[in-house]
Amino acid sequence: MKLIAVCTGAVAPLMFRTASGELKTVTSGIKKQVVSDVQNPAPVPVGKLGLTGDEQCDLTVHGGLDKAVYMMPAQHYEFWNAQRLAKGLEANLPWGFLGENLVVEGLSEDQVKLGDEIRIGEVLMRVTQPRQPCYKFAIRMGYGAAPKQMVQAGNCGWYLSVIETGEIAAGEPLIHTPSSHPKSVLDQFRFLTRKGQMDLL
């Protein structure tokens, strides 16, 4: 298990076209950029409200103490690259494109439970909940079916609260300490998106 990229981003405009062809803009913090990777493992400070240099736009769904950091398994990029390629879109997506702060190897939604603790270097974090997709994710991905595909595939990633602050850098190993909670991140995601699951039948 290893941290392979750290990503942050400022709130920025997202442009999209409506069904009628009208060009509109919304603001979002989904545009993340790599600030630490294995080739350049720069240390990044992590506080109780997340990574230095990172911003969230709508604090009702992202950010705050319980959703300070968003972690994504690296293997999901293969899935999203394939979906975009099938639609004729650019498919070599950079880390952070999905809006995540931390890209990791060796963990997945069915392995991680709510309440699990994850230590990376000085920083100790606790898993709080899965990410749920919204219309801004569809805009970022470039096609409207992306949220339903996340619901169907279950490749949502998870939010973490920060228990112990400090610095993290790409390349550092992860120490995963399971909790006694009965639900995995995937279980909780399936529960929270159960209406969407029915819509897929």
C-alpha cells in the first residue's frame, strides 16, 4: 500500500453546454493538480480541514472536518480512461482529474470500512464516508452518464477526517488499521445510492 500522488486545487469555473446548447458556468473545487508524486515527492502540510492549498466550493457536500481529505484508488483511472475513450474524449487522465486529494495503491472500497484509520507519514486519518457523484462530476468528465457509471461500478473513493496533522509526500507507505464497523465503504455507497441502483435495473 502506497501513496502515489497528492493533489490540490482552488475553486475554479466549470463550463458546460445545456441540452439546448446554451453555454453556462458553475464554480467547483473538482479541478485538482498534482503537487507531490513519486518523481517529485514534495511534502504537503495536512491540517484538520485538509491539505494546504486545497479548496472546496460547496461545503454542504465537500470539505469540513468529516470530509477534509478525499482518497481514490489508482486502479479506477483505467475504468474512467476506457469510458472517455469510448466517447471519443481524451483518455490519458492525470491524477487529480476525478477531484481526489490522495491517489493510493493497494486499497479499494470493498476492503476499507467506515472508521478505519489510515496513517501516511505523520498524518493519521479516519474513513468517514464514500463520495457521492453529482452533476459537477458529469461536467468534469465531459458526458452526462458519468455519475450513473460511478453508481454502477462503485468506484467512488472515500472521505477522511484528519486525526493527527503533519506533512505527507508521495511514495510514502500506508498503514491501514481496520475498525470494527460492519460496513465497508462500498456497502455504504450502495446504501446511499440505492435509488440510483434501482434506476439502473
